[in-house]
Amino acid sequence: MARNTHVAADHNAPPVTRILGRYVATHPSRGWSDAVDHEAHRTFMNWLGCAVGAAQHESAVAALAAVAELQPAAQATVLGRAQQVDMASAALVNGITSHTFDFDDTHLKTIIHPAGPVASAVLALAEHTGASGRAVIDALVLGIDVACRVGNAMYPDHYDRGWHITGSTGMLGAAAACARLMGLDEDKTVMALGIAASQPVGLREQFGTMTKPFHPGGAARAGLMSALMARHGYTASAKALEAPRGFMQVISAKSDWNEITDELGTRFEISFNTYKPFACGIVIHPSIDACVQLREQGVTPENVERIELIVHPLVLELTGKKEPTDGLLAKFSVYHGCAAGLIFGRAAEEEFSDHIVTRDDVVALRRKVVATADGGVDEAAALVKAVLKDGREINVRVDHAIGSLQRPMTDANLDAKFHALADPILGEARVRELIGACWRLGDAADVRTLTALARP
Amino acid sequence: MARNTHVAADHNAPPVTRILGRYVATHPSRGWSDAVDHEAHRTFMNWLGCAVGAAQHESAVAALAAVAELQPAAQATVLGRAQQVDMASAALVNGITSHTFDFDDTHLKTIIHPAGPVASAVLALAEHTGASGRAVIDALVLGIDVACRVGNAMYPDHYDRGWHITGSTGMLGAAAACARLMGLDEDKTVMALGIAASQPVGLREQFGTMTKPFHPGGAARAGLMSALMARHGYTASAKALEAPRGFMQVISAKSDWNEITDELGTRFEISFNTYKPFACGIVIHPSIDACVQLREQGVTPENVERIELIVHPLVLELTGKKEPTDGLLAKFSVYHGCAAGLIFGRAAEEEFSDHIVTRDDVVALRRKVVATADGGVDEAAALVKAVLKDGREINVRVDHAIGSLQRPMTDANLDAKFHALADPILGEARVRELIGACWRLGDAADVRTLTALARP
């Protein structure tokens, strides 16, 4: 309880709520490079595949059962399922499913998973209103820019103190995106951001439970409802983000206002979005990548005596579970990630299923992994040494894992990932159509042609 | 930006999430004194009157227009209006209306308005499921106990750093009450509290806008949905409240765990609930009370030169608006409160309407009020001196305003307040019936007999 309770408030913050509201309301459609627009399509497609893939997960089933008690109108698709629910509930459930496998996109500067809150809100609204694909892409780019810029301003302090930053910035991104899609003017967009500012969602203590994926879902719903309320004249503080008792100063000791305003409209944070090759927290990826490379160099579960891992302390803080007992907990175990990489050469959702996580050979190999924290190792890196039973040692150093900005997933990689996730739910032929619709989303006259393909 | 970012986490907190979950799930029905049970009825009635009274307010209209876009099922009553909406939306809107006039109940130890989140959630759920009045009263007592005990543990630090504590504890109270009403077992009640813990709602920067009353509404909806999700097997951390990266340590530097556990089941925080005679923030009440007393002693707007007010610094910090330009802002003006008390002898909702707030004589008298902050004056007190034009001075000292625990509103006072609020909406005869139904709520076989009376 040693936190300093004396808060020296910053009374001279720039009016970032209004600056962002104006930006979202007035930035031109497709007012960015082709590369940014393509990245938006990649972000959308990766998000959609994750959501479809988790459509039958028990967290989706539980959330939908709760939603069903509200007797919702059939307004928007629950991705990967036959039913439709009201758009706010669709935003909630699709936000949950898209993050359930921890397989969604990551804005590496902040560890925000921006599509979960933003795309879940905007697609549900767009489907109900029959919006164009262009309007959805525009809203997605701008909404993600808002969430990630606010995240940049508060990271790392905000995250360090225990907020799950995806849900505690995502409601702003979702509100911005929905306000844009609705065509709200600057003043009402400011109000939408203001209403959303009172509703951060997410604590890191929830990691390893269904409430972790609830965070982007809850943020999506909060953002969509905030924009709806603003449209109908509901008011909030126009300084809700920056005031001394506003959002950022209340939930973070760090508020770098320049991160919000610098290069606004010319630098787009979606450019820094990445997509995961492995179905778990990003901090484990370098270690898995290294173990996959060890496997390619002939290391096997049979011939290995010990695997020595040296990583940044954050890796063990976030994913230090040594003996995960089910798939959800295994997502927070760098030990399991290494075992999966070495045994299977991959770590997709299947490798985080309960029956794999508890398999004898997996448990045995996991126990051979010895991890050491070293502040001198970059968070993006991993140093891995395999000590073999015959005494040989094989070293692999990963500076940037596959899926990083330096070694991005290709479009073909994303197609393959989408198929692996969605084929079991929708069938291969339908998925091929859906992938095509994703790549062409910016040209679609009505997003309902796409959402119809996402129902079995 | 001087807040200390180095957080020394408390790893030895008692398991308060589970302790509260067990308490809510297992405490006997009516397991408290007649006085506590009667206070629960007073709390319920005062809350209901406030909600009905604000049914036509523009914030209710705006919120309902947003809700209508979801095409909600007719499950629960919007109090004071003909329509019904889904129970989650009813919890939202009734939470908003009950706090719109700042006329609802106050747990003075924490400045929490506990009924807004808790009663709004539980009545909506009870109406949809046809629960008994006894079940509602039980849920209300236990839900308010949870919200206020968590508030006691974090107050004042949590409030000082900018959280609107009503909405940032209310989702826990609402989740607890709804879990109780649903009959969830201990484990599922713990999950309901855990899911709710990720959803605190409310920033003090929003004071003076519609988003202030949104906070109890948003908390009511979040709590109800958390209980519904827990019922269907959705999971959360069972240490969501107390863990180092759980709710309390993340959003407050003060976590007095004993406030949660001491006398649990024998001391009920609803016993410390109070009801406002004046339609504004509680901190202004001693000043208004004093000015009403000045009026009774012959001070008039015509014969007064100046009114000198000495109050605790918090009063001016919260309600220091000197020139409020509309009714909502006037709620945060101790200057306006004094003028209303002296001119009208009361400060009900009418005295905070736009046309009164901007009336020339009111503006003129407001400018004669000079307020001084003095840390030596108790928050509950006010020292007021009227300096008359003839040179005389009249002093009034209020140590505890009417409506305080020391000078509580009587049941008859509450009846009169209810009539003043609800008669314009429902008519006097219907309101008399509704008041009777409130006092007999604990004996009602089905709360729908009461909610039917709350629709015009």
C-alpha cells in the first residue's frame, strides 16, 4: 500500500478529447496510403478469423446464454454461428470470441489488441445499418488510431499498475469508430468519446479466465452504446480524457499528450499492428520461435536433457505459469509454449487445447525448460540453449519472432491462419469465399454480403 | 504528473471476493433487525421516487432513444414511463433517472449513492422473473452492503484520485444483488463479483453532465449482466477484488480489508444510508439548511447585503461553481444552493430548473454569497453569517443538516418528497397507491404489482 496518494494534477493538458473528436469526424475517407489501407484489411481479416474460430468455445456459449436472457432482436451476426442478436450484444460476443484464443492482432508499442474492441463494435453496427465496406475500413483505421494513441500516451505506467490496456482504451476506439460510421459531427463525436471515457474495462488479474476476452467485448459494447447515446444528445465532459479528474490522469501516472497529437492524420497506428503466428500472448513468441528452430536443427523431446531460456523479466511476470492444468492457463506459460514449439513445430490453438496441455510427453518436456529473467534481454528477444543428452549444446537467438514488425506474417500466412481457424466452423469452400470478401471489403457496397458468409 | 508510479503491491490480502460471495449467497433471508429491514424499504422508496420523477428528463429521453435502437424486448419497466425494455436496458435507464436530480440516497461515510446501481439492477431483474418483494429487499440489503463495504475500504483515496465512487463500486453491489436474486451459489456469486470487478464506471470530471447519472446506470447494467454471465458458467478470477492486479489495488492506494470483513452479517451499511431533502450534492446541504434558517429568522433577498459562508474545502472543490448557467451546473454551486434556500425556503428539483437558475433575482442573490474554505470546519457543517443592509449580522451554525443521520428524514418526509417528485408524472392517486406498495414491498408476492403502478 505504498502508492503515493498525493496526486499532482496536470491542469495544462491540451484539449485532446476535442482534437480526437475533430479528427475522427473530419478526416477524409481513405485519407492515407495504400499500405495503410491494406494493413486495415489485414487487421480486419485476422480479427474475423479469430472470432469465427472461437465461435463454439465455452466462453462464447456462456456469454450467448446470458445475452439470450435479454431476448435480443436479430440485428447482427454472431460470427461463426447461425444466430443474430442485437448489435450491442453482437459487439460483446464477437469481442469475446476474437480474443478467446489470444490469437488476435497486437499493437506492439502498447500490447493493445486493437481490433477486438474496434472491429467488433463497428461491424455489428455496420451490419445492422447496411453500411459500405469502405465506411467500415475508414472507421476501423480511425478507431484503432484513437485507442492506440491514447495507449501510447499512458503506456507503460497504465499497464504496469494492472489495467488490461486493450479494454481500458478499446472503448474509446470503439466509440470513435462507431461515431465515424454513424457520421456524427465533431461535437457529438467528442460526447461519444466522453461517455466512453467513464467505462474502462479490464484488469490483468483476470488473465487466465474468461474475463480476459470479456475485456475487448465489454469495451466494444461500451463504445457502441456511447456513440448511440451521443447521437441522441446524451452529454459528457468535453475534457473527459485530459482533465485532472478525467480518464487519463485518473488511471495513469503517465500522460504524454504528444503521443496523441503528433502526426495526427499522417501517421496511423494501424501501420504498427501485427498478427500472431502462435495462439498465445505475444511475449512468448520469441521463445516458441526459437524452439521451432531448435526442432528444425534436430533437437527432439527424446534427445534433449534441458532447455535453458533467457528472457526479459516481463515474460516471466506475464507467462511464468510452470504447471498449467488446462488450455487457458497454458496461454500464460512460456514453458508450455517452448514444449509445443519443440514437439509440434507450431503453437496454434490445437496446441493449447486441454488434451495437449495435459499429455504426458508435453508435461515431461515442459519440466525440462528452465527460464531465467534478464533485464538486459529485449522484450522481443529470446536466447535459448538446448543441452542434449550426449552433451552437445545448440544455441538459438531470436531478436524478432515471426509475426513481428520486422518479420511480418505475409498475406498468404494470414490466409492459412484464417483457414486453420475457420474451416472447422464454416467449411473450407465457404471460408475461401469469406477470405475473398475480406480482401475486397473496401469495395463492398454493403457489409451484409460479408457477414452472411460468416454464418454457417 | 508527480504520482508515484512504483506500486508496492499487497500480496497478503484476505480472500474478500470469496468472503463476500459466500456472504451474499448464504446469509439468511431477513437476517437482520426490523430497523435494518425498514431502512431498506426507505431506501427503495426514496430511490423509486427519484427515478419516477426524472422519467421525462432529457437525459432519460436520450438514453431511451439509444436503447430503442437495439429494438429491446419488453421485459422490465422504465419507471414513470409507459414503455418496457429489456432488463439490462431498464437497469441502465432507471439507474440514470434515479440519479439525474442528485436527489437519491447517500451513504455518508463514502458519498456513495448505493440504491442507484443496486435497486435499478435488482428491480429490473425481479420484474422480468416475477420475484417476490422479500427477495428484492434481501438482495437490496446485501448488494448495498457489498458496494458500501468495498467503498469504505477504499475511501477517501479512491474518490480523491477522481473516481465517481457510486459507479466504481456500484457494479459490485448490483452483481451481488442480482446473484442473490437469481439464487446463485457461492462459487457463481464469486464469479459474478469477479466479472463485475473489471467494469468500474465513473469519473468525477463528468460532474455537471449527463454522464454523471450515467454512472449508476452503467454500473447497474454491468452488475446485472455480470450475474447473468456467471449464472451461465462465465468465469473470472476468484481474487478479482483483492489480488495485486485486481480491482481494489489497481484503482485505490487505500485498501482497508477489515472494512469489508468486520462485523459482516451483523453490521449492515444500509443502516447508514440517508435521504436528501435538497436536490443536489450532499456537501451543499448544511449551507442550504442554514440559509433556510436565515429566511425563517427574517433575512430576505431585499434586506441582505452579503452572505458569508465558511465550509470545509471539499465543499468548494466539489460545488464551487460561482455562475452556473443551467440547472445541471447549479447542482454543483453552493452559491446557488444558498440563494435558493434564502429565496424559496427549499431546494427541490424545481429550484434547480434552468428558468430559476437564470432568473435575475436568483443570479443577483447568488453573487452576494462569499464562501471561504476552512479545513477546521467539518464536512457536515456550515457557518453562515448574513450581513444585513442595516448593519445587523445574523449567524447560523449547522452541525448536521436535515437529512443527515443525526437529523434523518421521517417516513412522512419521504412520503412528501415522493409525492413532489412523482405526482406530476403519475398523478396523486396513483402515487398514493405506489407509496403504499413500497412500504409493503417485503410482503409482496410478486413485484410486478408494484412496477405496474409505476407506469402511467
